[in-house]
Amino acid sequence: MGTIGNLLIELQEVNSTNHYAERILRNGEVEEGTVIHAWSQTDGKGQGENRWQSEPGQNLTLSIILHPLFLQPGRQFILNKAISLGVLDAVSHYLDGVKIKWPNDILAGSKKIGGILIRHTVEGVLLKDSIVGIGLNVNQKDFGPGLPDAASLAMILHREVDLKELLTRLCDAMEMRYSRLKEEEVSPLETDYCNALLGIRQERIFLVEGKPVSGTIQGVDEFGRLLVEHPGDGLRAYAHKEIEYLGE
Ligand code: BTN
């Protein structure tokens, strides 16, 4: 048995599983792979200033605590890749064609079914703690007009998915990807992540500095920047928020 999910803290309700993880890390040692799973979050955090909205009891909201001491902070994006792939692997058990929208949104078609929020703590030259927050839309049937791009597995599959079963699959898939990374088997992670990227090697329209530009995603560099080839303008690397994906 792996380490991820060996220790499971199950909460009926919490403000945010990421906050709960921060709190227990502040209070002492926490075993690697500890999972905090909440049936309901009252103040779920999303990327940037966004909130993560999730109907109580309908979806998966959890945080995983890792201690990736084997990774130097400059290489932290490889951990993002392993994590996104772990989520993708688990969801792919239910649904084909799931993609990663760079850097780590989980998409089914054009709909977002999952989001990942990772926070690292660096000590000296090492990554001491990582809090990996994962929100997966599973059985919720309606996201309201405020979230037109969100969907759940159940909305796509037309059946409900057992949350505990999905949680076990997620922990196992995550363990598989994370243990590969620990063993320095990096190249399958690089290749799989690249192949799972939404729009990879297809010409698309992006928004850069407020202007629509045409380009083709070629991959992601070691710092996690998106590599886009622009016709007549060569290959450029973009950090998060420097480029927005507009579509075909
Ligand atoms: C995103 O905006 O795409 C990231 C969403 C991450 C949501 C998860 S739900 C569990 C964990 N706790 C939080 O407060 N946020 C993350």
C-alpha cells in the first residue's frame, strides 16, 4: 500500500481543506500523504481571488500533504505535472478524452470538471511541505449562471459516481505518479503531461497582452511556462496569466 491516503482525516464541514492542512502543519509534524477530505467547504479557495464553489456532499474537496524534500524548488513544476496526471488518471477511469488545461485545470470537452491549488513551503534549498488542494465536480447537477464553464462527471455520464470509490482511485493514482517522481522517472511524466495538454500541437487563438494572437502549444518548460510557437514570430514562453486560451 502506498502512502497517499493511508492517513485520512474526514471532516463533515470545514472552511477550506487547504486552510485545515496549513493549520495542522503549523501545529507540528504531519505524515506524508495525509489526506484531508471534507464533505462540505464553507470557504473553498480557488485560483487567484476565486472561490471554489461546491454543493455539500456532491463533489470531492480534499487536500493532500506532501513533503517533497527530494525536489529543489526550481523543479517544483514537475510535481504539478505529477499531480495533474494523478487527477487525470483517476477521472479517466470514468470518462475518455479528459484533458489538462495548462497549468492544471481538468477539462472534459470545454467544461471544467476539476481544479487544483498547490501551495509549497520552501526551507533552504528544499521543498519542505506541499499542500495539494483538489476539487472535483462529481455529482452536482447544476452550477448556476455564474459558472457557465463548469460541469460534473454525473452531468456528462448521466449517472452518479460513488465519491468514496473515486477518492480511493484518486489516492492510488496520485501515489502511482508521485512514487514515479520520487524514483526520478521523470520522462513519462513529461511526455504524458505534454500529451494530455488541451490544444497541444494544434493552432489556436490566444490572448496575449490584450490582443488575440495565433499560436501552437508545443509543451511546457521546466519552470512551468507554456511554450507557444507563433507563426512568423518563433517560440515564446509564457508564465501563468501572461497568456489566455481563447479557443480554435
Ligand atoms: C481552481 O480554482 O481551479 C483551484 C480549485 C481548488 C479547489 C480545492 S477544493 C479542496 C481544496 N480546498 C480549497 O479551499 N481549495 C482546494
